[in-house]
Amino acid sequence: MAPYVALYRKFRPLIFNDVVGQEQITKILKHQIQNNQIGHAYLFCGGRGTGKTSTAKIFSRAVNCLSPVDGEPCNECSVCKGILSSSVTDIMEIDAASNNGVDNIRSIKENVIYAPTVAKYKVYIIDEVHMLSGSAFNALLKTLEEPPENVIFILATTEPHKIPITILSRCQRFEFKRISKPNIVKRLSFICGENQIAFQENALSVIAQAADGALRDAISLLDKIISSGVTEITEHSVRTLLGIEESSTTSAMLQAILSSRLSDALSIISSVTDSGKDIKYFIWEIVNFARDVLIYQVTKDDSLINNYASLEAIQQMQNADSKKLERIISDLSELENQIKASSFPNILLESSVIRLMADLNAPVKTYPQAAPVASAPISQPSQPTPVPAERKAPPPPPPSSESWKEVIQHLKTTGKMSLYATLAGTTANVTDTGVTIYFKQAFGKNMIERSENMKTLRESILSICGKDLTVKCVVESTEEKSSLDELENTLLNSGIHVNID
């Protein structure tokens, strides 16, 4: 029985025309080979899975092929077959991540002086070249500057900004762009056809979306799904196996945020967490869905949206507030970066959604415009008009326990949802000089005692009671379990910061 070969290796491109989505690069490389204008050093940079290493291997065969066709390797001559089987030692692929020392580069410098044994050119493919040490780059510099005429260096990297400018200036640089979603779907369709696997178009679109522009990642995901034993690749099977939420869940979450239905949003987050889904990817899907709604709202062009399978849901939300959509995209995109280092991603998402809803519903402050000043005509002096005595406003009623209920309601109506949720279950003793709030747990007390939250609370008390009362927070039960204390301390120190201003 033949050993199993991963799909991304089995379907690796063998000629330039098979490289997906990089036509602008392969066209130049073929032209150089046809016109014998081959450079001595190339830099292939771009995201992962975009074809850098595959293009480098094709190029190494094309420049050495005995019977090239329009700049393409024939893959049939002895040299091409030898390179494909890795039996030709003139083509060397080096992983700079594990061979990043100066001694590794010195060995290259010692070997480049020798002529190729079989091929016309010696080709050194250095992958992840940005991982080389400073001294290794210095050792490589002289060789790149004055290489033997029968040596070609191809450097590949995902992070070109980490490469010294002295190295960059000696290379022909090619930028590999992210593979478009239609191109990924087309390639996945071809692979499924070759393997006689039935599939739904929407299912391949979900895989392409999850790959985020990396064709190799998309093929690896397809390999995982096929190896699970499914008889047909459906959208549901893809989402289940990859741990991706249904599009209906994503649209429901976005609608809950736009409509300020906090309980619905928290329920959806709880459901996603309980099902073991990736919170970071769920946030990305919300952002991507909000982007599609905004794009369709402006252009009415469904070819520009990513979630084509959810076009009907997107059309139903086209009247959503564009300013809110922009704020959702901005805040959740920032949250996606923060959540990588969080030990409690679901709690961070919950607190961020509460804050986001409060901000989206905060009243817009308006300032009255000053009335234009008209020039008064000059008149004869007259007797002074008597000024009526100023009436004093009646004093506000003394604070009472009912005032506390009004304070909590005021927090809700002014969009301070986090404070409202924290104080809704509390009781308070209100006097002429201060308010004493009784909490069942120390977590709520500690949250309210934060300076920014205390400031907001006292402003609401001043608005309702007409006095700037002192606020004291008390926990009703002093006999709390140590496990609860430990949980609260973990939450408070996990980086979650609730600021309601």
C-alpha cells in the first residue's frame, strides 16, 4: 500500500501556469528565462501559503531544464526529474529557521565556488530568511554582492521588514499577494474533482474564507475534512469539523448588538463558548459580516461581499445604521488582537459587547448655538427699568430609598449598561449625606469602587438627588469562600477593564 501524501504536497504546482493568483510574477519570471535575463538573487515575500516556495522550486527547474517550453520546465528531462526526486545536489533548499547561524552561511560561501555537477545553475532556496542572525546576514552579504555567475539565490520570507536593507538592495523583489476567495474555491473544486469527492459550492466558500488568503491552508483544511470520512462536503459538515459557527448565529449576534439586546447577545456568546467554538474566529466572523452589510449597503453589489451564502440575511440588514456598523467593525477588530493573550476570551468578549452597546446608545451631546448679536440703535437715556426679584427654585425632595431605584434607572436610560447590570440587584441606604450600597459579592463592590465607575455613579446620584453624596460600598456577607475570592481576583487581574464614560 502506497504511503499517504498530503493534498497540499500532492497538488503542488509543477509549472508556472499552475501557480494560483500570482500571474504578474510568473509572467516576469518566464520572460527572464526566455530571454536569458536571469538575475543572481531574488526575494520572494508575502503571506503564508501564497506560492513562494512552489514558485522558487519551479524556477530552479526552469533555469536548468534541457527542453524548456515558453519559459516553463518540461518536467520530463533528466535534470527536471532529478530535481523533482531531490537527487540533484545542485538545488539546495535551506530552512533558515533551524539553520540561522553564521556557520551555516559560511558553508554556503565555501560551496558556491565549485561548479554545478549536473545542472547549469546552482540554486540556493533559503526559506524564512528573516530568521537569520545578524552575523549570518553579514556573511551572506558579500556572496550576494559578488556571486559566481552560475549561482542563483532565492530568498523567501513572510516578514521582509526584518531583512537588512543591504540584503534587500541586492535582490530582485517580488511581492506575493493573498489568494482571492474565488481562486481558492476554483482550486479546491479541481482537487475535489480529481479525488471524486462530491461538494457544495457554499462549503468550499467557507473553507476559502477560513483560509484567509492562504491556498495551502485551504487545501490542508480540505484534506482534514476529506479524511474525516464524509461522503459529501456540505456547509454544515465544514462548519462542524472546523469549529466555525453557522452564519445564522453570526447574523443574529450582529442584529443583537445593533438592536441593543444585551441578553440575546450574552446568550449567543454563552452558546458559542459551551459548544467549544473558537471565540477569536467568532469575532472575526462578526467583523466580516458587518463589513459585508456595510459594503452591500453602499454599493448594492453582491459580488463584493465575502459571505455570499448569507446574501439574504445581509440584504435584510441593509437599513442598519452605517455609523454603528463602522464602530462595531473598529471595536471588534481591536478586540480580536487583544483576545489572543487573554485567559478568559469569552469574558473579554462579553465585557466588550456591554461597553460597545453602551457607546452605541450614548446620547449625542449637542451645544446650543449663540444667537446673533444685533446692533441696537442709539436712543435717548431713559429711566432704569426695575429688575423683578429673582425667584428661588424649590429645594429638591430629601433623598430616600426610592431615589436609589431612580438612580439605577437613570444609569440604564443613559446607556451605562455595565453599571446598571452590576447595581440592579443591590439595595442601598440613602441619607442626606451619603449612600451605602450593599452587595452580595465582593466582585460587584470592587468594580463599582474603581475611580472611573465611581465618578459615573456619583454623577447619576447628583442628577437624581440634587446633591453630591458620598458613596460607601459594603459586602453583606463577610464569610465568603476562598474559591470565590480566587475567581474574583483572577477576573480582576485578567486585563478586563470596564470603563463607562
